[in-house]
Amino acid sequence: MSMTVNKISISLPVHIAEYLSATVGKRHVSRFITKVLEEKLLRDTSKDPVEDFIAIRNRLPRVSDHAIRAAITKGRI
């Protein structure tokens, strides 16, 4: 699944950047930060978690049920 992204630049204190790279690996920093921000934004702005989920789902590319099931199965192997 391909996702459109918007590349941004952020500044972090050196000790946080080094710890982040050491913890998640340099190649996974963007993925980690994206996940943390999504969770934080949902937690801080959520009035109805179900409605928030539906709103996010509506902005994401459509994925077939078959593809979702295949990904779940692949993750369980």
C-alpha cells in the first residue's frame, strides 16, 4: 500500500534524537514519530473514539477486506 506523504523537518534536542535513533533505528524514526503523533492527537482531541476512527479511516486509501485479512494473517505467522 502506497501512502502520500508530506516531508517535514523537525528539531530535537541531541540527546532525544540520539536516544530515538538508538531505540527504534534510524530507518524507522519517521514511522515511530508518525505513530506516536497519531496516538497523541487522537487522545488529546477525541470526544468520540469511534467517530475519530471513522474520520481517519475515511482519509486513508481504501484497502480491501482481503488485503486486510492477508496482512493480519501474515503478521501472525
